[in-house]
Amino acid sequence: MNKTLVISLFTLAGLLGAPLAWASPELARSKNCMACHAVDKKLVGPSYKDVAAKYANDKDAVAKLAKKIREGGVGSFGQIPMPANPQVSEAEARTLAAWVMAQK
């Protein structure tokens, strides 16, 4: 692909609000998500695979998880609270949530 086409595709994806799920491992590390979570094993919080399995049949999973990423929560996976992460933008939270849901 030429450079102009690649830039155009990224611009279009941004305008449509499409999450770029392949970028999420790096985004998760940069937002300190990986301090408490891993893809395939429980750390402080549940693995991303466990989260994806729990929400697999929930059509609103991405929206719910994006909200939890930004606002925090407790009770979904026990009593250890997930702190709020306000430095994550709404778009980043949606990207992260979509990536988590792809971890099956």
C-alpha cells in the first residue's frame, strides 16, 4: 500500500470511530492496564480471556467495559476494586474494550 492510502484508511477509521484493535496491546501497556491484567492469566484482576468469556453474549459488552475502564468498578470478578483510569479517553477505552472482547 502506498503511504497516502494508509493515511486515508487511518483517517477514515478515526472518523467512523472504529477501534483499531490490533493497536491495543501497546495501548494497554501505555495506560498501565497490564500492571493488573494479562491476556491469559489472572494477576490482580482477571485475565482478558476471562473477561471476554464472561461478556461473550452481551451485545453491550464493549460499552460496559469501556465505562469500567474509565470509571472503575468492583464486584464483577470479586471484591478487589478496579480503580478508575481517567487518563484513558473515551475512544481509547472503546479500543481497549473491543480488543479485550477479541481475546477468546
